[in-house]
Amino acid sequence: MTVSGALTDWGACAADLLDDLASLSVPGSGVTRLPFTPEHRAAVDFLSARMKRAGLAVWLDDAGTLVGRLEGPAGRGTLLMGSHQDSVRHGGAFDGIMGVVLPLVALEKLRAEGREPPCSVEVLGFADEEGVRFPTALVGSRALAGTVDPGVLDMEDAEGMTLRTAMAGFGLSPERIGTLKRDPGDVIGFVETHIEQGPVLERAGEALGVVSAICGIERHSIGIVGETGHAGTLPMEGRKDALVAASAIVTEVNRLALETEGLHGTVGAMTIGPNVVNAVPRVARLTAEFRSPDDTVRAAAGEALHEFAEALCERMDLGLSCGLTYQQPAQPCAAGLSDRLVKAVKAAGGQGLVLPSGATHDASAMADLCPVAMLFVRCRGGVSHRPEEYAAPEDMGQAVAVLAELLMSLD
């Protein structure tokens, strides 16, 4: 493959880099690269060498974020671009890490073509977005935004190691994490590139899309208490079956989401007791989750579910506990940066499709620091968090071109 700018296949270049990074994983199916592990160190070393080769100044901050900086004209500010290096267990080779590779390749493309961005640029590789090893996430992006809670440093992984100890063992100074907040006056914005993790782009025949908003999330814990009894001798009439009520609630969550535009509803966890084949369930506990780019829509669904559960359990003479356990507001993407992305996508031959993100990303934390925008890349079958995760080199090549033109448009 030639390295002259006009002839280089930048999508193939990105695919090669991602193949190399996928090998920096715990042995087994897919990619397993957890934060502050030997696999993470290998990825940092690999990316650092590539960043230096591209002419970037490189360092690792005390939250474990890899930073590659291209210095631009004084006083023009800095555009931050990037995503996360970590994966879920047995995940794919694109989620997160592609968003580190593509902006780096875009800078390589501009350099090969003899073009210089009109501002400073930083490519960021965050250490932990997935929250798989430790029961927290977005530490690197929250540190830059100045919203990180120092208390997370005392959280432990499954082996009892604290985040603080893991970071120190990685050569970091976690006590300095509160000093990493960036000056918002120097930051133009943050742009994250990510596989869509859904089928919308593929169904539309589009390689790229621009994110309108990162969906808000809320979760409800629901507990139902009835009465158990022998499955063969307890009459059907008058039963206080907790699972029957829980099933109706699951159906209602699904109905609300199907009939409400822009709403996703899921019951992903449920337990019942006594959980034996020949006894009527006495208790059922479940978690209902709603997601929407519109917080009003999301909150209304939660209220409607509570009303439904209360009326149902009163009618069936069941005990009910129902409470909101988690809430994260929707994060609209910045119009200015997003409009530039749409224009660049259209210039690359796309429709400039705009769609919401149902998943949380580092961009949602970075929004507390600066304007944010996201570029989605089509993924085959909408598959993510699995070894089969895949984005085509041609699609990534279009994304590289879009990111390069976005940078040049900031003049």
C-alpha cells in the first residue's frame, strides 16, 4: 500500500490497525481488553508509537487517557477527538477503539496531502468506558470535564483490587485525577466516532450517520409480593401469583415502547421465588429500563408504568414496591459541530442521515466541558459487543475523509 496521500486506501489502513489492536487481547474469542491490564498497556504502546509516527506529541494522563496532540496556530483552540480503548469481555474489534484509530488516520491523511488543520488537535484514547472491570465508567472523560467523583477510586474489581491501586500499578498518580480538568475556553469541542451498534444505517444503505442526541436513561426496580402454594391444589381463582403480575408489567413496558415514538423499553433482569416447578411464585423482582432522546417522553413512560403497576397489584391484591433507581438525562449534540459533520458526510457522497444514539458514550460526559458531536459508522447486522462486530474498510475510509474535512472546515 502506497503512503502518498492521494493514492492511499485510508479505510484499509484503518482496518489493518484495528486488526493489529484486536490481537492485543486476553486469549479467547473476540476482544477482551480491560483497563489497566497488560493488554491495555500493549494497546497504549502500540497507539503511542503510531501517534509519534504521525508527528503527535504523546502522553498518558493520570486517568489513563492516552493523548496525542498536534499543535496548531496559537490562540485557535483545540478540537478533541477520540473514544475508548477498553472492550467488554469477548467483544468486538471496533467498539470504542475505532474512534481512536479513525481520527489518527485522518491526521495521517492530511499530513500525507500536505494539509495542516487550522487548530490544535488531540486524539484521545480513554481507558475505561465500558465499566466491565470496575463498577464505574467514563472516568477519563469525566476527569477532563471536571466531573469525576474521587470516591470511584476506592471501588473494587472482582479480585478485590481498587481502581486506585490498579491505576497506580499502571504508573499513574490517581490522587492527581482532580487536576485534569481542561479549560473550556481552549476547547472547540469533542467529536467521537463510533460504530452505530444498531441496524438503522444498514437498513438505509448509508455508511455514515450523524448523531442528534445521546438518549437519556432511567431504570425502575419493581418488587411484587403475593402468596405461594401447591401448583396442583391451589385454585386458579383468587391466586396471588407474583409472576403473572410481573409478566403483565413486562408486556406493558413493551407496549409503551412500541406505541411511543423515540422510546425504547426493556426488562432485562428478573428473579422469582420460590422458583420451583410445582409452586405458585410468591415474589418477583424485575428492572424496567426506558431510553429516549427526549427526557419528557422518557419520564412520562416511567410515570405511566408506575401507575399501571399500582393499579394491577391493587386489583390482584399483591404487595408492590416500585422506585426509580437510576436516571441519566439525554444529551443533545451541538448543532454547530453536527451541522459541519452532516455537510462533510454529504460531500463524501452520503445523505447526511441524522439519528439518535441509544447507547451512552464518552461524549455524554465530555458535554459537561464543551460542545460534542458524534459520527456513526455502519456496522454489519447492527451487531456489537460480540466477536462478529464488523465495519467495512470502505465505510471507515469515508469516515476518515469526513473527519479530515471537518478539521479543515474549522478554519
